[in-house]
Amino acid sequence: MGVYQIVRATAGQRSWTGPTLYAGVLLLLGGMFVFGGFALRRQRQAGAWVSGAAAVLVSALPLHEPAIQSPMGIAMSLAILGLVLANWRHLRRA
């Protein structure tokens, strides 16, 4: 979805606009979740740090516009953080 938003936002434009940057940030966060999930699957602490950082950033992303805050998104981020913290002792150092 992030790639589609970047292509749509840059169609016919020569500069980086707000929607393009927002889509790029979402694409970067998606990549963080993919890497974090892969590293967590291999029981690495680096995956916990990356997944936790991505969850916090996803929760903080809509703070500049309070009208678009999603309670479900915040709940999902808190669930991710809780699961990572609950299983921290099972993770090995990278």
C-alpha cells in the first residue's frame, strides 16, 4: 500500500510533498516491522528493539493530527509491546 501511495502522490509532481513523505514513512515502518518480525522469529533481541521502536512510532505518527488517532492502532501497538516484553527472557543477543 505504501508503494501505491508514493506512486500516486508523486504522479505529475517534481517535489516531495506531504503525502509522499507520509507514504515513505509508512513504507519505512512496514520494513521495520518485517525485519523485527524476522528477527523475533529467530529469537533475537534486535528484533524486539526494532519491533518496539516501530510500534511506538506507529502510535506516535498520528499525534500531529488528533482527529485521526485510531484507538485500535494504539491498542495493537500496546499489544505488540506487551508481547515483546513478556517474552524478553526467551530472546538471545544478536
